[in-house]
Amino acid sequence: MDDFVREKLTEWGLRNLIQTFKDQYITKESLYLLIEKDIDELIPITGQKAIFRNKLQLLKEGQNATNQRNEETAEAAQVSPHRNKGKRKTLPEEETGQPGPMKRHRETTAAEVTLSEVKEIMKRVEDGLPKTELNDFLCEKIHDLETEKKEVVGVFGRTGAGKSSLINALIGEKNLLPSGDLGACTTVIIKVEANMKNKKYEAEIEFISKEDLEEDLWGLKRIVLSDTDDEEENEDKDENDGGGDVTDVTDEDVYKDAVEVLSTLYGAKWKEICAEDALMNKKHFREIPEFFEPGKKVLSSLSPEKLSEELVKYTRSASEGEDTRRGFWPLVECVTIRVPNNDFLQHVTLVDLPGAGDRNKRRDNMWKEVVGNCSTVWVVAEINRALAEKEPWEILENASSDMGNGGQCQRIDFICTKSDEITRSRGQSAADVRSAILSRNKRAKEELMKEFRKKKTLRKHFSDECFKVFTVSSTEFQDREWLDPADTEVPKLKELLQHLSDCQSETETLNYVSGAKGILSLIQGARYGEVSEDKEKLHTVLKKNLTHGLGTVSGPIQEAISAFENQLRRGVDNSKSTCDRTLEFFLKLKGKGKGRGFHRTLKCVVKNSGVYKPRKGKQLNLNEKLASKLKESIDEEFRKTFPNESKKEPFNGAIGSFSLNTETLAEQYEDGTGMQLRLEYLSTEEMTMKTKLFKDIRECKKTIYNSLTIMIEKLMEPCYKNAQQCEGKGCLDKMRNIIMEHVEENKESMFEEVKDKILEDLENLKAYILKELEKDMLLAIEYALRMYSESFPVWLDPECGNGGAGLNSFIVQVSE
């Protein structure tokens, strides 16, 4: 089966028939030749059969109409008079009495031509262009048509919640991702994509740098070998720690995390190796020589089970109670698994994410980048523990700013797994069991929605419409003992992923086809020759419209910046008045215990520039705490100005309202000068420019929002470095004093600096938007009016026989 048949079945909503058509070797040619008997044998379901018959009939009619138009166009091109320089070119409708291409192409939809066919057309155009300045511009425009973007779905969840089983069920690979039994958990980012190159299961492993590892090991060594007896004598002997929301992490947790990493890399002799100062000796990494070499390690297999077995040591920690075993996950930055024969993964990437980032800065930055690129986030929890557990909600709250204002997430799906597990009575019928399961699942959905509405941190970034609950059973989806497949809601998630994939595919196709149509329109418009008077007049009008359009964009952006300035002033005042209390709680200066067992933890915080992310429990981030009031002050305005919803535009639609008014101008130039075609090119360039700006603004807004915390970190860095030097008795108090003194000395200026930087970034964004709009649209106007027929080879001239008919045919095919 070729791509054409696959695309048509997808377009018609008959994806489940792809494998059947593939097995029967149905190609584009044989698709048009199918008779009633063939259709009856291929499609047993009556409803789908009726849809297929109707769609195939419409497809045949469209193909016949296209063939007829091409024949008419070819005949018209063959009888057209030779070019007469100095005279106005004759329009195609004047030559033949038939509608010209500009009127004919509106009868054809982009769906009639596959993306691959349009790309082939543009390749032929590009290959036929001789090297000139004007043609180099066209070639660059053709190259810019190629875009590759995937929707990213991030999957969070605690160990044993069923993340791996869920992903396996969705992609139809039962044993690809290993399950986290008995406490073993995913420790690195795992991306799951389609393998478009071959039929193998592949895994590409990216490692952290040697420099990063050496820095990590130095810090871990200090933790496990440090002597804390003297320090603990100065601590309060109360067994209960205080200090607000940082009490989840203790020195014991820090020590256990360090031991786990070292024992994973070096086995039972890790203490001896630490003492010998031989942690980076290559002899300890003989099993993984790729770590010291450039490039990535690639594993491949025809069997998903085999690949899974090889991957375990690179991706997962040991299970609780399991003997120490060698593993390499501390060396790994990211793993990308590629799966063959999977359609929706062509445009969707599933990412299995560790819950709260990583202690390694490079891995943590990648975690933030991936989370920030997720359009959809799933948080997975067992249905019987979903309400009682804190961890799923903590994961969402910790990542909320990275997903929301600092990201591009449009929806959160709370997925309750193992939804078939329920207490059953002896003798209970299958129907009663099913009814009890469905009833319990309905209650769970209602309770989780209520819980979401209580989460103020989440609701700063996401509305009720962005939050959905699914009750899923991967086991029942495969075994079907008590529930129908639809009851398991696995099909719903598959539909959701397929919808994401289809939307991305459609957007990619429409953007390419629209841009291609504009380029072809410019080429065809150029062959009408030079009409200086019309060009000069149009040039003046277009520049005037451009100036006016820039004004309509500038005003709303400036209004938004002024609103941010007012909110940030309030945030600065709140930050100054609350930072002392923030430090008291973070540094455990108050409450029960007053910091008992905290000095190792604080050492990790200052070593990692104010952040410590334990393997389990909540992360500690002093920079985030100090920046919180500034963020709170702009959260609402930020969400309104830079919405993540696909149907909304930034800056209240200011950029979308920009226009050169090409459609209105085109109505004035239906006189055979070719200006209408040139204006059509400008119209498509305008749309292309807006699409590019929307993408650029989305990336800039992430950077601006996240820079609040980054700026605080930068301004706090001197005290972190000083605190790292503290050793021996009284170490904890010394570190505390250094941090408190630094904040006290700098709080008047520190928050003001952050405010000024945010406003500067917003002003820079405004300048960038206006500059890019003006520069690109001026360039498009200049080239649109400078193009002339001598720029192109003979075969692209519609007055030169069959070659010209080909160009006319291209525009008819590519046009919407």
C-alpha cells in the first residue's frame, strides 16, 4: 500500500482499514479500479462500506474533472499567440473563452492533491530555476516551506502507577517499556516516536558530558564522606523537623540519593573508589565505552522485548530490596525509542517523564525544555489512590509554571489506571461487576474535578476546560473479562492522540500548500511582463498599508507592556516585604526542630545554585520561592496576553489583525496586468509571516516568564558560591547567615532589577515583531513587483507550448 491510499483512508476516518488494504496490496492505481465486489470483500461493516463508496465516488469525480481541466489548459497553451513585447499580455480566458487559472483554481480543494505530490511539483520548479538573485529568493522560499513539528504529550506518574503499561497499550506494544515493579522507576526522559526509516525497534541514548559527570560525582563524594557529628551537636535535638514545605527532604534522603547513584555506577565497592579518588577512571566504564566517545549509543532489534531488556540498565533504578546492580542511568541525558509501523507517532511524541526534574543541571534543563514543549500533559495514578495521594498533584503543581505560562500546554488529562480493580462479591454477575466499576469510575471523575478546582497553583495557569479525567484499564482493554473496550477508555486516549496527529498533519499540509500556491502565483504573474505605471502605483499603496498595519500591531503590544509594568511594581513591593519570612521557612529558622538534619540538604541547595531535587519528595528551590510574588503579580496578565489555547492569539489578536489589504487591492487589478497573481503571493506571504511570528512569540514568552527565576538565581549566585566554602563545625549557621545577609543587602535592588529585565525583554519582543513584519513584508513587496518572465526557464512560461500548460496545471492542482 502506498502513501496515497493511507492518506485517503485517514482523511475519510477509516484508519482501521489501513492494515486490511495493506494486506491486499491496494495501491493508488488499484484504488480507482475497485468494483462493488471488491469493496464488499474488503469492508464487512455496512456503515464503513457506505462511507467508503461515497468518498471513492467523489474522489473519482474530482480526478476526472482535474484531468479534463488539464487537457483544456494544454490545448489553450498550444494555440496561444507568441509573445509580443511592449503589448499587454492576453489573459487565458481571452485566448480560449474558458475561465483563467485564477478563477478555475477556486473550484479545487487542497485535499485533492497529496502533500507528496505538491512537494514533487515544487522540486521540479526549483530544479528548473537558473541561478539569479531573484531565483535564489524563490529557492529560499521553497526551502522554507519544509517544516517538521510534532505534538509532544508528556506522561507523569509515580512508580507503579501504570505509565509504562498505558503507553504500551496505546502504541500496541505490550512489552516495549518495562513496568516499574517493586519500586523500580524511570530515572531518565524517554521519548517514544515513530521509526520512519526501517522496520526495527531502535533506541538512541544520549549521554551527559564528562564534565557534568565529574561535577556531579564531586558533589556526591562530599555528601557521603562528610563528617556531620560536630554539626549535629549544634542542632536542636527535637526529632520532629519544622520549616514549612521543605520538611519533606532531610539529610538522610540526601545521603540515600547519593549512595544510590554511586552504587549504581560502581557497585558494592563505591566507598573504596571514592576514597581512592578514582571516580572518573575509565576502567569503571569498560561496559560503556561510548560514554567517552562523541556521538550517541544506538540499540536496535526486531523484537520489542529484546530492546526493552537491553534498555533497562540505561533507564531505570533498582527495585526496593533488590541487590546492588550496575547500571548506567546516571550517565544518560535522554533516550529516544523509535517504533516501526505506527501511524499516529509520525506526528506525536510520547514522553515518559521523571516526576520533578533532576539534580543534574543539564538533565534538569532538558526536563524543563520538554515539559515546556508539551501541548498535552498526562498525570497517571492508580484509581484507588488517586484522591488520597499527594504525589500526582505535587507533580502537577511543581511543573505548573513550566507547562502553563512558561510553556505551551493546552490540556491536562488526569488518567486513573487499573480502573477494573474493585472488590467483588461471590456470585456477582459480570453485568453487576461492570456496573459497579463504571459507577465507581464516574464518582472518581467527579471527585477529581472537585479536587482540581481547589488547586490554586494549577488554576493560575489552567481553566476547568483544560482539565479532563479518564478512567483507564490497560489489562481489561486487552483481556476483556469484565469491561467492553470502550469502557476501558483506552480507545478514547487513542482517539485523542490520533486527533493530535491528524491536526498536526493537516496544519503541515495546509501551510505547505498555501505557501506553494503563493510562489507559483508569483511565477505566473511575472510572465505578464512589465507594466511600470501599475507597479509604481501598487508599490506606493502597499507601503502605505504596511505602515498603517504596523501601527495597528504596535498599539496593543504597548498597552500590554504598560499593564505588565503596573503588575510588576506591585510584585516588587510584595517581594520586598515577604522575602525575610520566605527565608525563615526555607532555611528552617523557625518551627519544630529548627533545621535538625538539614545541613547536608542546604549544602546540596547551594551547590546547585539554590535548587535541590531529590529522587522522591518535593523539590527545594530557593530561587523559585524568592521569585514567587513577582510571578503571582503577572500570572493572570501573562496568561491573557500569551494564551496557550490554539484558537486564541497573543496580544489580543494584534498580529492577526495586521493586513496589507491585498484582497481589496486585487479587485482593482483584474485587467490582465498579472497584478492579481502578485497580490495573491503577497497574501500568502502575509499568512506565512504571521505563522512564523506566532511561533517566535510562543518561544519568547517562555523565555521571558522563566527568566524571572533565572534572574533571581543569577543575582543570588555570589552567596551560593560563598556558602559552598563552609565546612566543619557551625557549617549550617554559616551558610544560613551568608544567604540571609546577601538577601538583606540586595533586596531593595534585586527585585527591581528583575522587573526592569522583564520589561526590557517585552520591549525587545515588541521591537522584534515590528522589525520582522516590516523587513519581511517589504522584501516580499519588492520581489513581488520585480519579478518578470525572463527570470524563469522556457518551460515555466505558459506561452511556450506544453511546458506552460504544466505550470497552469500546477496552480490548479495546488490551489485550494
